[in-house]
Amino acid sequence: MNVIKKGFMMIGVVIVVAVVLIAGSNVYVYATTKKQVNASLEDADCILVLGAGVRNNKPTPMLNDRLEVAIQLYKDGKASKIIMSGDHGQEDYNEVGIMKTFAIENGVPSSAIFMDHAGFSTYESLYRAKEIFKAKKVIIVTQDYHLYRALYIGNQLGIEAVGVPANPRSYSGQTMRDLREVAARVKDVVACIYKPEPTYLGDAFPVSGNGDDTNDVAF
């Protein structure tokens, strides 16, 4: 019985520690970034749009809204360049190409749009924004549930960032995304301690240059 009792006690301790770590990480991420949401940023280098999937060669509703907010920020003169960061890891799935096409069709010059073909995660998108695109001051656009983590990562990587949420409507499946975000915040708190390199790095394409230098064959 003593062995069984000790076993249950150990399990209880592990559960308590896990809950404290999860809750603590989430509270910390939110508390350290909430003032950056809808804050102003003078002389921003770029607007960073984080990918959210495409279907039938069109942005998903979430990505559509991120793009529309980013395009309006560009037209309002908040930054002169946009980085489209998403998944182009396969020839038949070009998220960033669809993102760039959407922006061009809505009045943004091609040369102002940089394509990050290897933005496979929020962490990788922010890491590459700094190391590949040499962005130091960034306006991040995504839905608010995701924005705090993106800002936290930017802070930890030494990027001066503010966030603009894209939330004009409700999205199906949001409860599951909220639950995944709880775990993702813990994962990225750990990642920001060790700062691993992303899947791909490569040549630099500073946002001070021409976005067409990052085009693929589709452009």
C-alpha cells in the first residue's frame, strides 16, 4: 500500500507541476505582450503576415482577414513593405504565392511584397523575419488569440514589435485552436530559451530591398 500511495503522490506532484508550468507560461506570455497590441510603432520596417492556410487556391477565412488588415496598414502608410510568411514546403502547396497574389490584386505593388517560403511555424517566421529579411521593427498581423505568442517570440528574438489583430468575424473550430494555443505557448517559451535555428535559413533578402527578389517561378 505504501508503494501504491507513493506512486499516486508522485503522479499528483507531476500533475501539479505540469499545471503550474502550463498556466504560468500562458499568463507570462499574455502579461508581457498585452501592451504591444494595437500600439504604435514609428518607422516600422515591415508588416509581417503569418500564414493560416489556403484552400482551392484561395486564402482561408482567417488568412483572408489577416491579409486585408495588412493591406490596409500598408495603404495607411504604417510600413512600406510586407512579408508574407507561410508554408511553401511542397511544389503543389504555395501558401505564400497565394498570399502575394491576393495583395497584388488589392493594390499592393509586387516589389513591396516579400515572400517567406519557409515560415513553417510562428517561431520560424519571426526568426526568419530577423535573420533573412533583416527586419528590426515589425508590425505583426494575426488573430488576437495567436498574437500574444507571436509578440512574445519577437521580443525574445530581439525584434521591436507591435501587433494588430485581425478579428472581423468568428471562425469555426476556434475552441480547438484556443486549446492548441495553450500548448503552443509552452512550446515556444521553451524554444525561446534555446533559440534553435529554423528548418531553413539561407541568403539574406533585406526588406529595404526589392520584394521581387524573393519571387518563385510563379511570378
